[in-house]
Amino acid sequence: MTGEVDVPMTLLTQLCAAEGPIKVCDQDEIEKLAVLRSAALVEADIPPVLVEDGCCRYLGPAILRKVTNEGRAAARTHQRKGPGD
């Protein structure tokens, strides 16, 4: 597993311990949540992106609805293997 994948997986592991829905305001965490959603590991509402002067930012918070069964299984596997394995 590469470091780039580890970062969303670490967030996924943290989200498994939380109870939803969860409001996510941090731009970097919204981006990670979007990656997790595209992999069907979470169900989340991701806000639209504004691209201005070569910079991207999300227009509002994301809402995590739930971690899917596949997401919980992936988080367990990630925890057993450890980051970078």
C-alpha cells in the first residue's frame, strides 16, 4: 500500500469509530472523504468544487452518512496490516 492510500484509510478507520451523520469541514478531509466515497467505502454528500485562479476548494461541508460494510472490512484489514504494508 502506498502512502497516498494510507491517508484516506487512516481517516476511514477514525470514521468507523464515530457515529454519523458527521459534518466534515476541513478541505483536506473532504477530499479524502470524496476518495473513500468513490471507492464505495462510505456514503457521503460531497459539496461542489469551486475552481478559481488555479485553486480548488469545496463550497461547504461534506456530510458522512455512513461507513459501508465494505468500508468497515477495509478498515479492519488496514489496521491488521498496518500503514505502509
